[in-house]
Amino acid sequence: MDGLRLERRDAAGLEDIRPQLLDVYAEVYADRLGEEFHSVARFDERLGWNTEVPGFAAVVAYMDTIPVGYAYGCTLQEGTRWWRGLRTPVADGATVETEARTFALSELMVVEKVRGTGAAHEIHDELLRGRSEERVTLLVERDHPRVRALYEAWGYERFGEVLPFEDAPLYDAMMLTLG
């Protein structure tokens, strides 16, 4: 997308723009902020957890100096909670994490004015560029089939059904093989 500037950030480099990222989140989820799980405070809490995990990385997209989207995630560690809400039987060993096997794409969002421009895909690809893990996983709300179809067009496959927190919506876990 013309005029889009992508910037990689680590956990320390995210702190100075954290308020701006929360503003982007609030814009993207404006119609759901009244739900406890989707509140800005709960999102900020989840963002904080992610930044503490080894392998954390983020990509922020800017138009001029204004953030218009971002993605972040981390490498799943041995004993991760990521798969605890998995409700679908999977092959033995499919959820075993080795601290190098799976990158969890925790969030990918863009504001309305850049949707449909390819910005989300650019952010996604930049975040995954150079990753050493063998696969990437993400969660998509079951009630958002268009978003799931977008990820499928990018090569993701459905892995199983996940309820990550008691008050969270039901998600489809999706998986993409890297490399």
C-alpha cells in the first residue's frame, strides 16, 4: 500500500507508543468495548503478558506519523497456556511446544481507513519475515467467517476450536507452516 511505513518493534520499543496502540485497538473494537473481554484494560493486560514472553515481536504500520495498524506475537514456550482451552481432539504431540516450534500471532488489526488495501497482509508478512519457528498459529472468532476466509487465503488451515478464557468468545485456532 502506498504511503504505508512498517516498523519492527521489540517489547522495550513498544512502550513509547503503547498509548497509540491502545487507541488503535479502541477504534477497531469500538462496538465491543463494553464487553469485559474486549475492554481496553483487558487488551492492555494481554498485550503486557505477550511482551514478557521470549520471541516477542511486533510490527506497527504508519501513515505519516499515525499508527494505522499492527500485529504482534511471541514464541510459544514449553507448558504454554495457549492450548489449554483447545476443545478439539488433535494428533498426539500437535500441541507440544519446544520454545522454538510455534510463533503465536496474538493480534493483527488495522483501522477502517486502510482495510481492504492489503495493509493487513503487509503487516502480517513483515512480522513473520525471518522467523525461525516451523509454524505460526492464530485465533479467529468463530463468529467472523470472513476473517477466517482471509487467513485461509493466506495459507492458514483450521487446527481446532479454542476457548482461551472463560469470558472469551469461541475461536478457531488456525495454523500456517513456515519455510
